[in-house]
Amino acid sequence: MEPLVKSFLGNTLHLLGQLTDPDMSRFLLARLNAAVPFFCTFERLTRKTLKAVLALFGSGEPALRVQSILLIRNMAAVLPPPTLERAAKGVYRQFAGNAKFINQSSVEHVQFMSTCVGEIYGLDQNQAYPLAFTYIRQLASLLRGALTNKSKEAFRSVYCWQYVNCLECWVRVLQSHAAEEGAALRPLVYPVAQVALGAARLLPSARYAPLRLRLIRVLNQLSASTGHFVPVAPLLLELLAFSELNKVGPEYPTPPTPVTRHPSPITHHP
């Protein structure tokens, strides 16, 4: 059976790379999903297939992305190592690449990919922990670089959509898989909270108040789901002390003073 199986998998993968019709691509992904157990003895085909499906996951239409993540999850759960590690790395990198820009049409796509990251990293928390720790440490390194260099480029590497979306992604992962005591990913709650707190305080000005409020909401969600106390009250109180919120001038007009109307005197006529 080996030559027939190898021929089927190889030709299906080749055809998948040539197709432009989304419906036909979804059909091939569904057939590959049914044939996942046969990949066990073909490590090279497994690697090439996973790479091709990850590309579809990052750039395909909604229905194609769903079929792609189903195949990726099945391969990560069934096939021997290092398939799960490659799948976890690839899914997160595809998410990070799509999280750079947010608009009305892409926000749902980014949220879906964030959910998929949580799904893959929850398959085996012991294998996922070192990968998650590495990516969270990358976020911490960018924050430390911004605090040290204090340059516009360093600040932009933190105050951008990609950084915030990646940070929120790890919060969602911990919400799903670190709520219980003894969970392998639970030790990551503290570093993620510290990174979010540091990012919120990076540039204390009213211009970045909406970003601070967004990070505070994320920290509250992390605290509520894991039971860890996160001190967000100082972040809120600091907002009230921003000088921009108390300025009065041409750009900050004084609110109109309410006019008090007194009743007119009653005139008595004889």
C-alpha cells in the first residue's frame, strides 16, 4: 500500500498548490483530513503539506481558513512529533503576520485566528509551554527595548496593532487553558500581566489613553479567568492626573456656563 498512499498524498498536495478555485481547495483539504493517519510514515510529505496548509490558513477565504485549521489541528493531534511543534509555530506566525493591520474587514479574521492559536496550544500544554514562553519573551524584549532606547521606532514596535493583538492573543490562550490550578500554562499568567502593565505605562499621556484602557480591559479579563490579582487601579487613577485632560485654551474650549433664568417680577395693575 505504501507506493499508492505516497502517490495519492503527493499528487493531492501538488494539485492543491495549483488550484485557484476555493471550493475545490476545500474539497482537497477535506480529503487530506480524512487521510491524516497515512502521513505517519512520510515525514517529508507531512512537512510540505503542513507548510502549504498553513499558507492557506493565513491567506484564504473564511470557509477555506476553517477547513485549513481543521486539517492542521488533526495533523497536530494525530501525527508524531515534531508535527505539533511545527503546527503551533506556524499558526502563531500566520496570526502575527495578519495582526499587523486592523480594519473593519480584517478584525473578524484576526479574532478567528487568535482563537485557532488557543486551540492548537491547548492540545498538549507541556509541549506548548516552551513555545508560548519564547513568544511572550519576545514581547517582553520589545518592551524592554522601548524602555531603554526611548526612540520613536522602539515606541512604535510596542504601540502598534501587531503587538497589542499578539498580547491579547496570549491572554485568550491563558483564559482558555490556564484557569485551573496545576495547568502547565498557568505560570505564564504573571509574565503576560507584567508585559501588559509595562506596555500600558510606556507613554503616560492622554494621547494613548484609549490604548491604556484597552490593556486594562485585557488585564481584567485575565484576572477574572485565572484568579490572579492584577493591580489596574493605579493605571486608571493616573488617567485623571494627565495634564491634557485639564487644559483650557483654543483647542480645549471652556464649557459654556449655564445661564440661570430668574423669574420676572410680577406687576400688579390696579
